[in-house]
Amino acid sequence: MAVLEGNFHQSEPRRFALVIGRFNDLVTEKLLGACQDCLKRHGVDVDPHGEQVDYAWVPGSFEIPMVARQLALTGRYNAIICLGAVIKGQTPHFDYVAAEVSKGIAAASFQTGVPIVFGVLTTDTMQQALERAGIKSNLGWSYAMSALEMSSLMGQIQALPSDPQNGLLSAGAAPTLPSAAVPTQATSTNQ
């Protein structure tokens, strides 16, 4: 049996997308800077006009999952990094946004098979967010490291040979659903 573990070496060029929320940009721009620094130090060209990293700016964290999923569906990226900041206020708005963003990012990754890194800070105060975006340490670096590791690991998994006895897929093969699980499309006679 094999031991699969992501690494931070680049044997082949990898492509990344970053989805960044503009809301709380004081925080998200700091996360972005550390993320770019990490990628650059690991051999990734972070130039927006280059070939390895694309940037998508969205209004706020709530919009991140939809854009991340759409980017993942293009098949262009080895990993996607989502950067945002949701800071608790006086209303339950924080709870709704934080929950939906985390569920949405996880769902997008599961649905597409592309590693999508959850880099959205959810804090009680702006001070806590700033501490996580550079005053004490910058989690943007960690989010980039996760993307590098996961893109490497997924590449190894996709390169595994198929094992027909165990029902494992060959590289690039799409899973098939049992016939009972395949949704049927309603037909209309008014076409």
C-alpha cells in the first residue's frame, strides 16, 4: 500500500485561484499579502497577469462560496483559497453569514473535487481579526500552505492506478451512481 502525503515542492506548475471578500478589506488585504508571500516563496508566480494565480474579488464573505465553486468547475485550478473576515456585531447576522460561508465552501469542494481552502476569519472583534491577519501572526501564510499541500496530495491521488477489484477509479474517471440515485429529468409535451 502507498503512503500519500502532500508536499510543498513544485515538480510541475500548479494553478491557484484566490477568492477575496472586499468587506473588512483592512483584514482581507493583510491575509492576501501573506498568502501571496507564501506562494511566491514556494515558486508560484503570484502576478495577476501571470499564468499561475487568478484573483476574484467579491463584495463580502457570503459571496465567496458561489464564486469558488464556479472557479472550481472550470477545471483550471489545482486549489482555491478563500479569504474573508466575518466579525461579530450586535445582531445575529454574524451567525448566519459565518455558518453559510463555511458550509458553502465545504460543499463546493466536495462537489467539485477541487481543494478549496477555508481562509475566512470568524472573530468576535476587529482586534481579534487583525491579530490573525498580521499583528501576532498572519493566517494568510497558513492558508497558502494548505493549498500547496492539498494540491500536491490531490495530484498524487489522481495519479493512482485504478484497482477494479476494489472499485477504485482510474485517474480522470468519473464516478457512476447507482441507477436509483440518478435523478431523472422531467419531460414536457409542450416543447
